Amino acid sequence: MQIRPLAVLFLSLLTLIGCSTSAEEPSSSQQPTAQDEIEPPVEIEAEQTIAEEFSIDQETLDTAYAELNKQSELFPSELRIPALDVAAPITEVGLLENGQMGVPDNGTDVGWYEPGTKPGGRGNAVLAGHVDDNNGPAVFFYLGDLEEDQSIFVTDEDGEELEFTVDKIESYPYDDAPLTEIFGSTDDKQLNLITCTGTFDRQTGNHDERLVVYTSLVEDTDSEGIPTEPTELAIQGNLLSWYAVRDDYIAGYRIYEVSENGKETYVASVSQQERKSYLIENDDVDYTVKTVDYFGNESKQAQEKGEA
């Protein structure tokens, strides 16, 4: 099957998907309906400054991002929204032959666009559900009642669970939604829930608006994104040296001068592949060295205050 350009794909997603499985006018649908997820997966682009600063080729960075994604992403099996008393199976959906996004064929399941981002990975993963069906309110009927900071949980078949919190809730005209924000690439780990809302048009069998709930992954801030600081920092004459950090994904090290009041001033960068030393130019100040990983995260400081 030929894949359409992204702009056409997005348009099909937001305008051509039917919002109700019912042929009748849905019951008091002020809430959304089924809609599917999105775009073909794209490579995550690492910050170019890291590549230039530490002479790392883009392929290495892309591989690191892909490996890191696998550590947090999962293959979704169930969606739970405690605030709405929702516990729904997640089924895979894809692109139909007519260019529309597939959706669940019932009002109880939630659809995940399997060719797209997995929940927990860097990017916008998208789930879609019907607002109503022939039996009345469906799985996302009350989606618009969610509030900021409320939790949403996604689990896989093994019971592994990821928690997301609501960042914001927006409603857009069905043909004028910010597609890049909803479906585009991002270095953040997002999960967006889509359904239909607004007035139901009997002639088209569609609602005139789309409801989008934007959420972001809750991560362990105690360990996430902080590489190990260098050790054995020493000054011998005018040579500052330290031991290499053996963690994964280490790009290199940044050297800072530290003033008496604790202000840090960046002076140089050293790649992980280079000798772990720096020729200091000012022996009247203290120095600190910080580890930097492929993703731009810095370690805590390692500091030396004089001759070793």
C-alpha cells in the first residue's frame, strides 16, 4: 500500500474518521469519539550542539536515542483513567486502504496506531476512542472532564505500567487542529488522547470538533537523566585531570572555573575519546568538571581546590 504524505495523512486522521459507530444521532455527545493515532515513526534528532561539541556522529546519537527509548516504552495493552473510572483494552490500528486511520469497531476499546510511537518512548504516542455508539456513551464519553495533573496509566500484557499526567485539554475544529503539536516528532515522552466533541452532523455522521488530552510521562527524577560525576579530580602544576566515567552514552566532560562566590564559568569541553585532562590558564581559581551524556544532561560537579 502506498503511504501518503504526512500532511494528507494527518488530514485524513482528523477529518475522515467517523466519530460515532452509531447511525443514529449520538446521545448528548458533548464529548469525543474515536480517532486514531498517527504518523510514521521518525528518527529522533539529537541536539546538534552535543554532536559538534564532542565530535559525535549522528548515527551514534540516533542509535543511543533508540536504545534509550526501549528502556521506557512499552507495547500497550490496557488504558486506565481512575478519575473517569475507565479501564479499557487497547487494540492496534493502522492506516486503511481509503487513507483513513483505523479505529476500534466497538465503543469499549481504545485504538493505538501501531506504526507510530509506543507509549513511554520519545515522541507523541496517540490513543483514540469513541465518544458513543449504538448503546450510548462509549469509552471516551467523559474524556473532557479530565483536569490538569490527573493521572492516566498504560500497561502491557506483563503488567508493566507507565504513568502519565494531564498537561492540558484542548478542543479544535475538526479541520483546523495543530497537527504538528498532536502528531509531530518531539524529544519529550508524550501520550495524547483523541476523541470527538461538539455538534453532531447527521448528514456527515461526524462531530464538528476534536478533543485532545495532552499528557506526559512521569519519570523517576532521582535517577533519570543524571550521569555519574567524574572522580579523582586533581591538579598537578597547570594540568587538571580526572578519571573517565564508564556509564553508557557519555559524550564527554565540561570544565568550569568556579569563583569565590560559587559562580561557574564554562571554559572548555573534552570528548570521552580524548585524554581526560585540561591545561588550566588561571591558577587563582577553583575548577569543576561535569560529565555530559549524549542527551545534554550534566552530572553533579567534581571539584578540586589546589595542588594534588
